[in-house]
Amino acid sequence: MIKDIKLVLFDLDNTLLSFSEYWTEATHTIFYLSDFTKDLPFDEFFSYYRQYDQYFWELHHEGRISLDEVRQQRLIKTLDEFDQKISTEEADCYFNEFFHQLIHLVKPDQALHKYLLELKKSYQIGIITNGKVEEQRAKIQKMNLHNVLSEEEIFISEEMGIEKPHEEAFHIPLVKYGVAPSQAVYIGDSWNNDIVGAIDAGMSAIWINPQNMEAPTNHKPLFITENMLTLKEEWPLQFKEVKLASK
Ligand SMILES: [Mg+2]
């Protein structure tokens, strides 16, 4: 049952930020800039790179390898397919160049700012994101989100010492806001990290699901929407109805 919601928390990558689009574009740019890759066939490279990226992310989610290892190994294994050997240090340089390109692409979104400011009139808001402090802050800065959110309203896993979907990654922010889990909603695109994590932590959740994927578990989000644009259209309306129905 939905009680009065006081706090609205968002995921960052692929929720507030179109990370996949930027990721693909920056991967393309760095491919043609780097001496390691520029002479290879892009489509073949990218196909292997995406497969290895997915494979190593799964190992990371299982807690078997670090984020740095994901970034190193997806490139090392892809280049291996082309009989090309590179060191982990060289793979780190490739990633750093890629990230530089990615950050360069990130632009502020006025419609998003407006929506968050509108929400802020009725609720406390914030971000909980998995990732490295320096990288996540760089994205938030390029999005100009500091105009909308204070430092205290941004929670980064590296800083908290725990990642979503662990309950603790949701409870640390809730304690800071002084809000009970039942009075908070979490909005994100990852079923496991965001929806399962938030619901298991006692919160409500809204699933951003652009690919129209099937829900892999029985967890019940408040509702499912395609992206931030559709959320903006649907949510305050749906939310009022939910609030009314719960009275
Ligand atoms: Mg995400």
C-alpha cells in the first residue's frame, strides 16, 4: 500500500542520463582515434566488444571482478580476437580516453531540470548511483544538475562503500533524509539493482524500461514506463490517483 511519499530518489545512468547513447558514441569516437583499434573493422570490433562488455559486467555483478577489470578485460579480450595483445595499463589509457570523450558529449537537459524542480516543490529528491565518485560527479556537473541538487542529495556507491542492490545503499540515504523506506520511491532502469534493490529495502519503485523487457522476478513496481519523457507525462497524474486511492 502506498502511503504519503515524501522522498523521490533517482538512478543516474540510463535514467536521468542517456548513458547508453553516449557510451555508443564515445566508443565509436575512441575506436577511430586510438592506434590500438583504428585499423580494425569497426562492426566486428564493436560486436565482440559489446559481448565481452556484457560478459564481464555479469562477473562484476556476481562480485567476481572489479569495475576496473571489466573495463580492462572487455578491451583485452576483444583485441585478442584480432590477435592483438595489450597490457592492462594500455587498456586503462584507452578507457580514460573513452571517458574523456563521453564526458565531452554530455549536455544539460532543460526539460529534465524543469521536471526535477517541479517535483522538488512537493518532495525531497536525490540521486543514488553506483560508480566512481570522480566519474559520476563529472557527469552530474556536465548535466548542470548542481543547479537542481545539492551535494548532500547525491549518493555515490564508491563514497558510501556499498553498491545497489544492497539494502544498505538505499538505507544510508534514507537515514540522511530522515525518511522511512515506505515514504520513498526509487526510479531506475536496472531491474536487479534499482527495482529489486529498492523494493527489498522497503521502498516503492518505478521501472524505466525502454526495451519493454519482461520483469525477471515477482517484485511489483508502482508502474513501468519507457523513459524520463514518458515518466514526466504519466507520473504526477498516476501518483495523484494512487494517493487518492490510498486515502
Ligand atoms: Mg541505470
